[in-house]
Amino acid sequence: MGSHRRLAPSGFDRGACVARLTVGVLSAAAAAAAAVAAVPAQAAPADDTRAEVDRLYAEAEKATEAYNEADERADALHGQVGRAQDRIARQQESINSMRDALGSLAGAQYRSGGLDPSLALLFSENPDEYLDKAAVLDRISLHQAGQLRDLQEAMRELTQERAEAAEKLGELEKSRKAVASHKRTVEQKLAKARALLNALTDDERAAYDRASRSGRSDMPDLGGAVPASGRAAAAVAAARSALGRPYIWGAAGPSGFDCSGLMQWSYAQAGIALPRTSQGQRAAGRQVPLSQAQPGDLITYRSDASHVAMYMGNGQVVHAPYPGAPVRYDPVGMMPVSGVTRV
């Protein structure tokens, strides 16, 4: 049998192998570099999309709280106008009664002849009786006239009050329509942002979801912190019962909530009436440092306090995040904290 032995490559062949190896290494390095360079290029659109969506969510939340405030003020003015109208109606009835009485008195004077008091005294068969009657009539007339002046003045004041309240109400109605229009504009932007999110690849969307605030379906470890009071404990229990319910514009439960609506509803279950807006809720109690937060405390976010959540313990809050996201847990530091309020 002949032996088959692998021949050593010649110098030319070795050079060619080295060249091919070098080209391969360079090609691989170039490919790797291209792949590394491609990562930021792919990540940038996702980052831009996240920034745009977060901006739109913030705008929508500010619009919602402005709408809630306008709606609350409009309701209050409706009540004020209604009460003013009731007062005006009652006083108008009093004025009408007074006018009837004065008319009767004027008729009696007319039927008596409307004589000058000095002549009536001269021709009176009983001057003393006449003087007594005249004094009584004068007192009655002065009293009636004084009452009429008072009631007329009150009616003028109430009419002015009603006009001012109606004017304010009209302004608030216009403001509320403007806020609703702004909300519609933001919703259109949100729809555009959702379209951008839907256009991301699966990997990009997964990366976006990881980077975004995300809720948990399981119960986080809330630590051993206890609420500041029994009422706070009842509010915490109510907020937990709302987990999973949807975010709904301008809603305060029980089927859906916006951020301040959830806080208002939760504390209402504890017998405490909170203001309707997140800004009002921030001022509804005593301010405490974030390091001393206890379950039931209200955490407001952003410099304008346009978002609010409830502290649950161990660095966790429950809140209604934004459209499309249900009531859920999130870290307390999910956004810049502007205040901690103990109700």
C-alpha cells in the first residue's frame, strides 16, 4: 500500500493562506463593528419614541387635571347660582307682598279724599282721634317704606351676584370646552405615538417595554410599614382593591380612574373627602419628607403636581398611570417627586 502523506504548503501557498486568514479576520471585525454600530442606530428610534410617548402622557395628564378642576369649579358655581336665584325668588315674593300692602294703604288714603293733613284736622269731628290715626299711619308708612328699600337693595345685590356668577360660569364652561379640545388634540398625538410603538420590531418593543415604567401582576414586597392611621389603612385597602381597573379620563371610580380620581375614591371609602385634582390633594394634609413616607401618604409628581399616587410601603406606590395602563404598582421614584402629603 502506498502511504498518503499531507504535503506541507509551499511558501506561496502559505502566503495565500495567511492572506485569506487576514482578510477573513478583517471581514469579521468589520462585520462586528458594523453590528455594534447598528445597535445605537436601532435603539435611537425606540428611545425617541419613548421620549415622545412620555411627553404626550405628561401633556394628557396635565389636561385631565385642568379639566377636573374646571369641572369642579363649574359644579360649585352652579350651586351658588341656584341658591342665589332661590333667594331672589323668595325676596321678590316679599317685595310683592309689601307692594300689595302699600297699595292697600294708598287706596285707603285716596278714598279718604287725599286731603292735606292740616285741612283734614280742621274738618275732623274728633281731632284727637284723627291725630292718633295719622301718627299710626305715618309709622306704618315709614316702616313699610324702610322694608321696601331694604328688600330692593337686597334684590339689586342678589341680581348682581347672579349676573357675576353666571358670567363666571360662562367663562368656566368656555374654559372646560377649551380643555376638552386640548385633550382631543393630545389623544390624537397619543394615537400617533401608539402607531409608532406598533411599528417597532419585536426586539425594539421589548427593549422599550423594559425601559418604560411597567406594572407587576404579582404583589410586591411592601415591607413591614404600617399606615399612619386607621383611615389611611382603609384608603390603602381601597386602592389595592382597584388594582387592574382601567385608566379613564376624568373618572373617579369605581369602574375606572384617572390618577387623582383613584386617590379621591380610595379616601372616600375611608370617610375622607379629598379635593378632585392632584394639585388640590397635595395641599390636603401635612407635608412630610419622602424618607418618612408611610402607607396611605399621597405622592405627587412633577413640579406642577400633575400626577399623584398612593404610597404602599417598601418604595412602592399604587396609581392610575395613563391611558391603556391599568391601576398598578410602580416604584415610588418612577418620576420626579414634588411632594409627600399625609392626609
